[in-house]
Amino acid sequence: MKRTESFNHIGLEGEKRRQTFLGQRLNHFGLTLIVMGVCFPLYYLGLFGSVDGPLNPAHLGVLLAGKGIMKMHILAVFTSLLIVALIWNWVYNWVSLLTGSRLTCTKKTDNKGSVCGASVSRRKVVHKKTNRTIPQYVCEYGHKQSEAHFHPVRKGTVSYSLMGLSFAFCVVILLS
Ligand SMILES: [Zn+2]
């Protein structure tokens, strides 16, 4: 019996490490997505002056005034930026939910409504009565719950600024 328990323990530790690793990768992925989404198009459009693109300050006015096709390209870039700024956290939250990260223990610790709050790892167990496979969430204190609290990533200042900026650019381009 003791043997089984210690094996379970090792399994849980491994699972927890894997979850942490995935969580870090996801965080990194989210940040990379934002930074790339903002910088690459602007860089290649020459906004920083180092590339001879349509957003290069020296060309911007001339090109915008000149060609409708160029206008459509820039519009497409800013529309893409707008979409990335809008949906990145939904995608991130969806992947987090699928991989079982960003979940915490909901076990009540007292009568005042306080909960344990430790991060949990998800595993599948077979329900004894119905014989169905259901998820089970186990925290570091050994609480086993059938559900856990999910902490979604919300948009921050960067996302809202990027959305506002992209939207403004789209409007300006459409009206110009
Ligand atoms: Zn707990």
C-alpha cells in the first residue's frame, strides 16, 4: 500500500513539473506573440526608418497619397494587428484551459468562504458509480476536487493601447 502511495506521489510531482514548464512556455508564447505582432510589421514597413518601407517617415506621405494598393496593404497590416491585440488572450486562455494550467484549488479552508488557492494539476479518474472518466484536480496539499478555479489572462494596457492604435490607423487610412 505504501509503495503505491509513493509511486502516486512521484507521478504527481512529475505532472506538476510538466504543468509548470507548459505554463512558462505559454507565458513566453503570449509575450512573443505580442512583441512580434507589434514590431515585425512596423519594422518591415519602415516605421523605424531603418527599412525603406511604406511607413518610413520619409515615404509615408508620398506613398499614402499615391497608391491605392499600398493603402490596402497597410490597412491589412493594421487590421491584423487589431485582431491579434483583440484575440491573443482568448487563444492563450483556451490553450491554458486545454493543458490544465492556470487552475487553483477550490477546497474551502474555513467557514468564511476562504479557499485553498494552491495551483492544481489535472488528472483523469474513473468515477466509481457511473464508470465514466472525469477530471480530478489535486493541489500540493492533497485536496482532491472535481473542479478547479480558472484564472484567465485579461488584456492589459499594452493590448488596449495596441487595439486603440491599430483602430486609429485603420480609420485614418480608410479616410485618407
Ligand atoms: Zn488545496
